[in-house]
Amino acid sequence: MKLREPLFRPPAEAESLIFQVAFGCPHNSCRFCGMYKGVRYELRDPEEFSAEIREAGREFPSTGRIFLADGDVLYLPADRLKEILRELNAAFPRLARINSYANGSSILAKGPAELAELKNLRLHTLYMGLESGSQNVLDRFGKTEQVEGMVRAVRLLRDAGLKSSVMILTGLGGKELRKEHIEQTAEALNRMQPDLLSALRFIPIPGLPFPSGYTPVTEYEAVEELREIVARLELDRTVFRANHASNPLPLAGRFPKDREGILHELNMELASGDLDRRGPGAIPFLL
């Protein structure tokens, strides 16, 4: 299989067979993300990629889960996506689900009928970065998505029978936009009702400078932000994770039944005296 570094996948895809449909990200403008900086976006040659699928099918015939990389696989034209999914289904007789990264605008470009077709070809979960429900915050960091569009995209996925996994970044608003980052992120999530929700803390990426006027929050303030967002969430059935290495306190649960328990853990951590009130605290080594 032709895998090119850097290669990224969500933690939940650790056991999945990975295929790179394209190299890099077709957008690559977000100043909080260093995943594909320096990587020129490049689509795979269809014949080469088809041969790779067939070869992997012979080598790993019992594969049940596949993850398609790199960034925003839904950016591909619908016909090309369907062709890839059909080839995967043919090569892996025990295939149960195919997951990938996606942007809200790419999801909306497909529409209900095409998304339903993709679902019938075993597309299952799409991972999408909301990051913030504040358009001001997203614009500040160069993300070209619109909050309203991302909300509509997640609801469109649900209507098509597809699963959504949405990620947010605590601390992304800095001290200046902290209040609207908290309030509008919770509001957007309540409108989305994602199947899965992951909370990470914004960690500055070496080589990507802060936006002008941005003041980072402290470790204490980042945990406080998460507490304030969780307190505002009214989710009917969402799996929640905040166990990424960037988070000072690992958390997991299901909304709504575990919300009060998660709030209790956050309040205990805030009262513990262990969190840095002057700076970011220990910065994890992130691969």
C-alpha cells in the first residue's frame, strides 16, 4: 500500500485499514492546524489506487473497517467517491463501515440523495471540525467554513442515516473572544446534535503564529471553558470524549445521562489547585 507521511487518523480509527484517497488537504488555510502544512494537495491516480485496493483485499480479506485519508475526503466529486466505495465493497467481503474526514461545505455540496447513495455503499461516520461556534473565531484563524453551514451539514448527515463526529477546541477564542466562543459553540452543538463529540484543547503549532491581537488562555481557563460549554449542552444522544493528550483532565461519557458527572469532575479539577493559572501548563508532545 502506498502511504505517504504525514498520515493522520482519529483515535477511534486505530484498528481501521487506512487508504489515502488523496495526499494533503484541499483547503489547508486554518492557522490552528499544522497537519498538512507543506503538503501539496494531490489526488491519487485512479488506476494505481484501484490496484492498491485489490492488492489490500487479497492481503487483508477479513477487514471490517476502513478509514479514508487525507483531509476532507468528501471534497471529491460524488461519482469518484461512489466508484471508490464500490471498489472497496468488492475487495472486502466482510466490510462493515467506511469512515473519513469531511468539511461542512463538502457535505452540503453532495446533497441528500447522493449522501444516501454513499451511505448505502457503507460510508458510515464523517469526522468534522467545528472548532468554534463563533464565526469571528473561525475567521480569525483562517477557517473558510461557515458555522451555519456546518450545523446544516451535520443535520443533513443525520437525515441521510450517516453518523457525525464533531470536534471542538477549547481556548481557540483566546481571552478576547472567550465568552462568545463558549456560548456560541454550545449553541451550535445543541443545534447539530452530533452522534459523537470530541473536545480538545488548542495547542499552538510551531511555525503557525497567533492571529494579531490573540492572547492565549491559561490551562485553568481552558478547563473552565470546557466546564462552561458542557453546562450549556442540551444533547439528546451524544457520545462525549475529552481524552486527547491536549486535555489536562481525561473525560468520557454519554449525554444527557453523564452530563452532571462530567461537570462534577471538571469542578473538582478546577478546585484542585493543580491547574496553571498563569500559563498553559505542561504542553503535551503531540504526534
